[in-house]
Amino acid sequence: MAISDVPESMGTTATVTAVATVQTDSDLMRSSLRRRPSATSTGNLFDAESAAEDAIRDSGSDDSLNGKNNEEVKDRKTDHADTDNNVVMNDVTDRETVTDFKFTYRPSVPAHRRSKESPLSSGNIFRQSHAGLFNLCIVVLVAVNSRLIIENLMKYGWLIKSGFWFSSKSLRDWPLFMCCLSLAVFPLAAFIVESLAQQKRISEPVVVLLHVVITTVAIIYPVLVILRCDSAFLSGATLMLLTCIVWLKLVSYAHTTYDMRALTSSNEKVAKGETVANTLNVEYPSSVNFMSLTYFMVAPTLCYQPSYPRTPSVRKGWVFRQLLKLIIFTGVMGFIIEQYMNPIVQNSQHPLKGNLLYAIERILKLSVPNVYVWLCMFYCFFHLWLNILAELLRFGDREFYKDWWNAQTVEEYWRMWNMPVHKWMVRHVYFPCIRFGIPKGAAALIAFLVSAVFHELCIAVPCHMFKLWAFIGIMFQVPLVLITNYLQNKYRNSMVGNMIFWFIFCILGQPMCVLLYYHDLMNRKGELD
């Protein structure tokens, strides 16, 4: 077939249309003989542009192999261009289909064009979706745990007693309940102090002293109530958790209002348009507002500010669904604790006093239900409960956690798994220490020290004993931070730190603390009896 000079373009001129229309069956047959048809009739593997480029490259390679002259090569390229133009004018889908059918998968087309990694290689494994493997893990977990549940029920029977949620001993915990209600006195006292400071009735040192007294009494008073009452562990732990939250909020309130008061006094001494006044744009009187303090005390945050981002409305149906999930997962936690964890710890020995291999076996056996309980607790509190509270209060910032499960170092884990506490630490401990000239390493150590103290209070006080296991466990994170940071810097883009974190999280850390506190608590009860 001979075609006069026709430009290789995608134009829709009448000449191109006429030339493409008069193409004979013999031309199509010859074109189909030149190229091997593809295995499919759609353009899924290559797009239209790459298919056209491959066609041109393949034509050149085929012509060089068969000794064709340049005129025939030009004639063939023109033939291809005219055919493609005709298909484009008719139907875009048909053009892609014909192009793929005629121009792809020829023997002379290279099958390997660039260097590629395997999907499961270390450099490529986290660049793609693993939804199928995730579904496989869910199926395996359901199958394995269903068998374990059936085996446990056949071996031990139904271990959950009727008094799991409420028993006669709970009636003796009324002092803790009254103490919990009385915690509202301390925010009221802090508001009175700030109101007097705004009216300049008391000096700045007196304001600081009164806030120190209020926060100190707010933490000591519940501790004394719990220690003097023979309360259940769950009641004491709940009161201590609320006490720690109130204390952190009071510290943030006092620290923030102090800083805003300092900014206001400094702005009064400088001319308008000063950098500090323009960048921060804070007016102190707006912070001394009872409604703003009340909202802050119930809001799912530990950092005080006069106003927060708000959502337009409350989604009642969404709240109902989250409450239903909260009830279901709370029941799952109770089932795992009563049916699995209690028999394991009751049939175990003290991990530091018994046989080493036996202690390792108990820790490994306890690690699986412990991880389930901890993950359920995280999901119930940080996702369900805090989001429910935020929705009811129309609190806009819902970043209560980040993807801590992907943390490559222990330091990343502590920055991402509990965002309210992390923001409080950064705002009221870490950067104030740096502004006072303390080195960054020492400031981070102080932050871990504060966290360790509160972890110990939340566990040791309800247990009525101070063994410092929780304190040691948190402070042990400091060398782990250094180790995982070193490994991350040495082995770039590796998950060695993530593996160490999960090993400590699942095996060495929490199961060991559970066994230590349980046996120390049993020994204490035996001594009292």
C-alpha cells in the first residue's frame, strides 16, 4: 500500500479521514501479520501513550531485523498514524482496544524495561497495599481464637461470675465515689484565684503559691482516700485516673493563664504593632471565664486555651453506634480478663522467684490475651470514648492518637500513641525546661520521669503497695529510646526498631508487670490475713 506524504499528527483534517477510510483489507492483514496480537483486548497493562511508543520502537526493531529500507519504515509509521487517527475520531475506547490488540506483546518488544524490586522486599513492602494479607490475618485470628475459646470453655467452664460488674464489695467504695465528686472543688478554686489575679487583688507570687497548693492537694487527697479505704482495684484505678486528669488540666490552666498574663503585661509596655503582640494576638481577660474553664475540664484535651475548634452539630446516630461498639468491646475485655488472664496468673509463680523456664512459659502464655486486652482498651478509650465525648461537646480536634503501630523507634511510639498527654508534656514540661537552659536530653528525661511517677501512682495506689515496677518500666524506656534511635540511624528504612518495640510491648513489658503486681498483691493479702 502506498500513501502519499501524510503528517503524523492527531488532527482531524479531511485528507487524513479520506486516507484512513480507503485502507484496504490487505493492508490490515499485512499490519496484523507484522504484529502479534495481545492476550487481552483492553489497555489495562499499558496506557495508550506507552503503547504507541512501543509500537514505534517495535516497528524500528522489526525493520532493522528484516532489512527494510527507510521508505518502508516511513510508510509503516504513516499507516499506523492514519489508522490511529481514524479510530480516535470514531471512538476513544475502540482506539485503545485496537492499539493494544495490534501493537503490544510482539516478540521483539522488551519484556524487562527497568529495575524493579519484589513486592515483599524491604525497600518496597511498605509502598503498597496489604489489604489481602490483613484479611488473611483476620481470618487466621478468628479461626485460632475460636478454637482457643472452645478449648478454654471445655477445660475450665464458664469462669465469669455474676459479681464481675457489681458486687457487695462495691457498696463499700462509696468514699471513693464521694471523693470523685469532690474533685470539682479544685477547678473552682483555681478559677477564683485567676479571677483575683485578673482584678489585681493578689500579687503574682501569691497566685503561683495558691496554684501549687491547689494542685498538690488535688493529687494527695484522693491518694489518702484510696489508701484508707479497702476498695476494689478497679474503683481505685478509676479514681486515680480521674485525679491525674484533673491534676494535668489544673497545671495546664495555671501555666497557660500565667503565660497569657505575662504577655498582657509585656504588651502594655511596648508600642502597638510589636512582634509579640501581633504574632500571639492573645487577650488575657478572655481566659478568665468560668464557662471556658468548665468546657475545658470536660473536653477531651489536657491543654487549656480560651477557645477550641468546634464542629457544627452533633451526629446522634453516629454517637449511638460508637456507644454500642464501646459496650461490645468493654464486654470483650472483661471476658478475656476473667476467662483467660485470671486463670493464667493464678496458676503461675512469681517470675523473679520461681523456675526461669516456667516463668518464661507463663509470660509467653499471658502475652497473647494481654495484647488483646490492651488493644481493646486503647480502642475503647482513645478512639471510641474520646470521640464520643468530642462529638457530644462538638470538640473539633480529634487527633487523639497517630499510627503508633508503625513506630520505628520507641521515641516515635511515645510521641504518637497518646496525643493528649504528649501535647501536655511538650507544652508544659519539655519546652519550658529548654527555655530555662536545660539540655534537650535532660528535658526528655524529666518528661519520662513525670510520666513514670503518674504510671506508678495509677497502679501502686489502688494496689495499696509501692513496688515501683511501673516506675522502673517507664524509666527503662529511656535506654530503649537510645538503642532504637541508634539502630534506625544505622539501618535506614528498616523496621528493626519497630520489631524491638513490639517485642517489649507484647512479651517483656506488660505481661511481666502483670505477673509481678499480681503476686505481690497476693503476698500482701496473705500477710494481712
